[in-house]
Amino acid sequence: MSDYSQWRNWAAGLDETAFARLWLALGAVTALRPAQGVLDDWLGRITSRAARSGELGWTAPRFAGSFAQRLQALPAPDWLAGWNARIGARLDKVPVRVAEWPTAEDDPAWLTSLYRLVPVTSLRLPLLSNRMLGWPLRIAALEDIDRAAIRDATGLWPASGLARMVGSGSECFACDVLMLSGDFDGLAAYLDGGQVSANILFARAPGPLAREDHARILGLVDATQSGGFVLFEDDPGIDLPGRINRFVEQLSHARRVDVAACQAFRDLPQPAIVGLCDELARFTIRRVARRLQERSRNVQRAVRLPAPLRAELGAIMPQVPDLPAPVPRAPSGLESLGSDTVQQSDGLESLGGESAADAAAAAAAGAEPEVPDYERLEAPYDHESAGATRLVQAAEALERAEAAVSANRYLQQRASIVRNDNEIPASRGFVVGLVARVRVHIGPPDRESNALPEPFPEDALPQEFDSWDLDVWLSEPTHLPVPLGAAIILHRTGNSTACTFEFTPAAAEPFNGRISVLYRGRVIQTAALRATASASEAASANGTAPVLESVLQVKRMLADPDRRRYDLAYVLNHAATDQPVAHAMGGQRAWLSNLRVVEKTVEDINALLSGVARTARDYAGGLDSDKGKTLLRNLAELGNYLHLYLVEPQRAGAAGAARRQLFDGEFIQVVSTRSDAVVIPFEFIYEYDAPADDAMLCPHWRDAIKAGQCAATCKHDDSTFCPMGFWGLSKVIERHALQADLALEGEVGLQSEPVAGRDTLKIAGAVVFGSSARVKDEQLGPLRQRLQAAQLDGHQAADWSDWKAQVGQASPSVLIALAHSDGAGRAATIEIGGKPIKTIGITAAHICASAEGGERPLVALLGCDMAGTGDDYANPVAVFCTRGAAAVVGTVATVLAEHSAEVAARLMQGLTFADRTQTRRLGEAMRELKRNALLDGELMPLCLIGFGDADWLLSN
């Protein structure tokens, strides 16, 4: 029998309401754990502590044990009489904080009893969190049913003015409230990769709540790094939009988060369970006001602040209360948790006695203190249209002012060498055998440091944060055995913190390093660090000091809350010896891979796929045919070589979350920084065991593709091979290509990408397509049929001149070139309609109707190895990327002219949806179309790879 049931039997003579009052009293005294005194003294100290802390601590009393005997020494009616005489209902409007879910209780009956009297009751989560809710409140969801509830809620006042929906598809990083529903175990598996971060979870359980649901929700709290949860049972009559709106309304009155959550979800058919860490439970939007005032003081010190913006701040900021910093809270009686992540007293509570300080304070108090009342409202937060709305207006004004005065900040380095324990500037480069130090930071120009010429893209970072945690990596293939990593913090103004990399040059060879800066696993800026490394100081007279040189700025817009965390990033470039190198970075690990060792494997993959194109009829039936199975087995063997050289060396030492992120993560970024970088078909990396010559196709491959993952019972050994072992079918791979305009200069930048408010790539309206003279008109039938089925208006271009005219007239959302490529380098050409044009001759007018911006099209280049794995044909992709395409789809092998229309038809099928209201991210759409192609017996779509931002949201 549970403790709650035994206490209920002990007080069987009381009705439910009276017992609820007794249950509240017993738990409050248990949280106090007085060492001495009588009931009246205990109750006085409880009141005093609640008045000082603003909350009432409560711990479920055990029915057995010495302390329980002390509680039971007084009969239940006397307990109730003493409480009613001294306290009565005075604490009913004080937030109750419960130490933990009692170990002896399987169902929430013990909590339901508390709710009868004190509906604002929440579990205290032993988490250390500096969480601060945004304002307006950012709300997101994973499922369509929850997103519909958010849309309805944000159509109600005050949520319509004080909250906004963020995230679309399945991405919603950096939200305040994350709505969850469905199977909690499945959600935990999805969220375990750190793709989503939230401040509080609203979780809808499919069945009656129990202790095991509480344990599962704690796993979700950990996975999302959140500070708490509201757990409620699904019921069609709960009016979820209204409750979301009620939560926003409660917050707008400067009420605590625990009050807002409990009030918003009270009176459900089955009571909700609220669990919050201290920091989040006590948060009110008064903290937002304090932060806005601090930001206002900072920005108004800037002499460059334009007068109209200064006047705007001068008008609105006086309406934002500037409250003094909060004083430390008195203990609330919950210290018996024993966690070092919560406020600690002098320790007597956990030993069965109250602190001496509490006893003295209670004795000196004399008169009954005033206890808090969460229903009490204070100006200017007594109306939603007053204080809370002013905060939103002030935040918007501050964003305008900060944007106007923000000075550019730059990635900078300062290098030195250490001689005889003295650190001196490395003005003549590094010296073999002497310790070298490279100090890296981001900030305004510094005379003592060497800076990149381009500003750091800080506007790409989420602007709702006060600071950003950035990862910095230094790699160099000759002098650094392993890349060196560190973290820096970039605040809204001034210099970031600095990190220092220390190493000893090993040989008198040029230092050709790379410094890469990442945010949430994605490279946002990378630079070359070049210097000489001399054999001795005497030989360094003609040496060159370390200098940062531009490579590229990769991610310009990470500010949208939808931006996902990527698990692994590869930067491809060359070492000083002209050796192609891959710099891989993921989590807290980084490494270098020599790409020379995989060049032959890449050529073999290209040859294998191109051979299929030449004898496509032999592969009719796809994986149901013997030749199709043999092809996949051979690709798996080659792909396992890629895995061997590029991934497997890092398995040693990686465990737990780090191993999951590096080797089981779903999102991969690949950046090529040179025109002659080796194009690695990462899509064909095969991560299962290499198949034996007699290996069989997994009999469950169709089920695995449909589910998006293999069953837990799959062995993945050499006796079988499976399509889901390939990265192109199991992961989202985001590729960025070099800028063709600057190809002769070696290292270059990137193309268009989604930004906040402009993240949708519309696949609708007009499509311009053209084909090589090698494609017969009747072979275009599948493409024409697919365009018609998708209600797209197809415009066929006779040649490149006609193509440019069609683009200007139709403003197409998609361009499809079933082209033939020839030549290499400067002589490279691309042909449609029998008329080739030099690849570098493709202009912005061939891509966009207007050079002044507007919507950018998606471009499909289907033909002779357009992605450049087998020869120097990367130019077509690079030119279209650079000169206006939102994204480009190319091929990693030759697709013969007569088959290109079929591949184009499959591509368009994957990019359009039967339900025109449906949306999907480009990266997931590319992966899905390959899966569906295999299910339909098609192999050539495996050659398709995308260049550009994987987060483009496709819409028809």
C-alpha cells in the first residue's frame, strides 16, 4: 500500500476536502523537518518561510519511520484544527513546490489531493538552468495536430500580440514552449540528437498518467535541455488553444511560470502534472523588462545612434519598469532534496532539523508576516495591453537601434612563439621545435591582432540570445597531429572571450592551417591561417608572420529559430603540399582525412554508376533484379571503403552521446572551399559491414525504407547488405559549392540560402526546361507528364538563348537542364538544343527574371556527372549556385541523355506533393525521393545530389 493510502486510512474520519488540508499540512511540516517544538511553532515558521521565499515547500510524508511517528503523535483532527487556527486558507494562493515524486506512489492520487486546495502545485526538478523565456513567447511543435493548436491559440488575444509560432516541418530549435504528443519513447529517440532545444515542454500523454510517464517526460526534458514540463492526458474536450492562450495571458500579468502553467491547465478531466526547475518556476516577464533596460542603456551610449531611433527609445523605455536586481531568496523548505544544483541552507533540514537561522528569524518575527498571493496584480502588468505589450514594442525598437549602431566585428588571431619561457610575437613565422601559440577571438579591429577582411556574420546568429557559444577548430595536416578545438563566448557587443591553441611545429614546411567557427554544429565561417615554419630562428629572417586569409563564410542566416543542429561538418580543401584534405568536426571531436586514399574509390563508384546508365535496360526492376542486387552489393563494398577512411578511425574513444552524434547523427554538412577539391560522394558512404561476395539483399529492406530505419533485429553483418546502410538514404546531407566566378583564385564563397521570413522555395507556376540534342522529343514524355500532373506550366527552351528569354518572361520556380557537358576547366561547355555554351558564360539572366532579387529558382542539372566526382565538371553546379539559384540538384555519375528525362520526372515527383498544403525540407525531400525510387524499381535517382541549403522549405 502506498504512503498516501496509509495516511488516508489514518485520517479516515475526514472528508476529502478536510483531508486535502491535512495532507497539505503534513507535507509542509515534512519539508520543514523541525527538530523540536510543537505544532503551533512549526506552522508559524512555515508561514514565515513562505512569506520570505514566495513559495511553500512540500515533501510527501512517509508513513513509516521515526519522523512519521512524530507526525502521528498528534491525531488527525488536532492537526487539522491547529492548521485552521493558525493558517487556515492563507497559504492557498502561494505556489507550492514539491520536492520530488514520492517513490512509493505509482499514480498521481497524492497530487490530486493537493490540487483540491492549492491548484498551483509543481514538482521541483533538481536542474541547474539559466533559462529565460523570450518575449514575445516562441511556441513550436513537432506534429501537425499540435501546430494547428498553436495556430488557433495565436489567433486569440492576448497570444496574438504576445506570442508567435516558430518552426515548421519538424524543426523548432530555440523555442520557449515545445508541444509534444504521441509515443514518449519514440519522441525521446528522435530528440536525443539535440535537434531541438526548448525552455518548457507541453506534453500530451496518450493514456492515463502514472509514475512511468513522469520518468519518461524527464528523459524528454533532458533531451531538449528544457527547464520543465506540463504533462497532461489527451482528451478531445480540453480546448488546447484556449489553454495555450491562458498560459500567455498569465505570463503577461508578470505571474511566475509555475503559476501560469498550473492556472492554464487546471480543471482538466484528469489533473495535469507540472514540473519545473527553480529558475524557470520563478521566472516572470519582469526579468525581460530588466534585460531590455540594460540593453537600452548600452545602445544609447553609442554616439552613432541616429536621432530618430534615440527618440523612439526615449519615448518607449520609460514605460518599461526598471526593477532592481533580485535579492537572494530565502530557502523554501525544499533543501531535503540534497541536490547540489539547488539553493543550499546550512544543511540541518536534511538531517531532521530546521536551520538555526530559520528558528531565529521566526522567533524575531513577532507579528504574522504577509504571505504572497499569486492572484494579486500590480501595474503596469494588470492589463495585457499595458506592460506586456510595451515589452514587445520595446524589444522591437531595441532591435532597430542595435542594428543601426552595430560595429562590424572580425575573426582575429595573434600568434607568438615561446623562447626561454618568454613569449614573443611570431613576426617572422613559426620555428621548428619552439612552442607556438595562436590566440583567436572575435571583436572590433585590434591593432595587436591580424583580422580577416570580411566581418564575422554575427547577424546570422539568433538575436534573442544575450550571447552565443561558438566552437573554434584549428587544423593543419603537417604540424598538428590532430585538430585543436576550443569554445568561445560572443556577447552582443565588444570582444568575445579568447581561446589559445598551442603546438610545436614539426618540420620546416609552410604552415597551412584552417580556422573554422561553428554554431550548433554548422560551419559559419572558415579562414586559412598561413605562415612559414623555419628550421631555426636564424633561418627565419625571411619568414612570414601568420596571416588570416579569406576562405568563405558558409552560414549567413542561423538566426531563424528553425535552424537545426548539425551532427557533423566536413570542410574540403588542400594542404600546402597540394594534398586534398577533409577537415571533419562534430561535437567535441575533429580530425583530418587524406582524400588521396579515396580518389580511386570515388572513380570506381562513378564508373559503376555510369555503367548502369549505359545498360539501363539490364537493371529494369531495380533491386528485384539480379543485376540490381549485384550493383547495390558492389556499391556497398566501395562505400564501406569510404567509411573506413573517412569515418571509422574516429570510432575509438567515442562513446555515449558523442558516438551517437558522430556516427548515428542524421544531419551532415559538406563544404568545398576550393575549385579543385575532390568531390566525395558522401551519399554512398556505407556504414554497415562490407558485404561478402555471396551476401544477400536484406529481406526486410522494403520495410526499412518505408520506416526510415532498420528494425532492431537487423544484424548489419557481412551476410547481408541493405540500402539503409548508405548515408544518402539514412541522412540529410547539406552541400555547399565554391563560387565559380572566383574559381581561378582557388578559395571562394557560397550561394543563396533561406533567411527568416523568406525560407520557402515554391515549386509552383512555371518551369523552364531544355534538353541536349541527344535527347529525342518522345523521350521527354515522362517529364512533361509529371509537370502536368503537378499542375506546373512547362516551357521548353530550344537553346540557351531561348532559355534566357523564357526565364525573363515566365519567372520560373524550377529550371531543368537535361544537358550534355564537355571539356574541363576554362574549356568546359554545357549544351542544350545542339548549341553548347561555355559554362562560365551562364549569367544571372539565365537563372532569374530579375537581378534585383525576388524568388530564386531551384535548378536541376541532369547529365554527365554534373557534380564532378569523375572529372572536372563541378563548374555547372558552381556557376548556377553562385549566380542566383536557390539550390542546385546535380548528378554524381553520367546519366545518359535518353534516361535523363526519366530521372527528372522522378525528381519532380519528389519535389511536389499531392496535397498542395504540404511542405517538406529540401534535404528530407531529396532523401525521400531516393527511397521511393528504390521501392519503385528505379536505380538512377541514386545519382542525384543536392547543393545548397537543406533547410529550404518546399511548397507547392
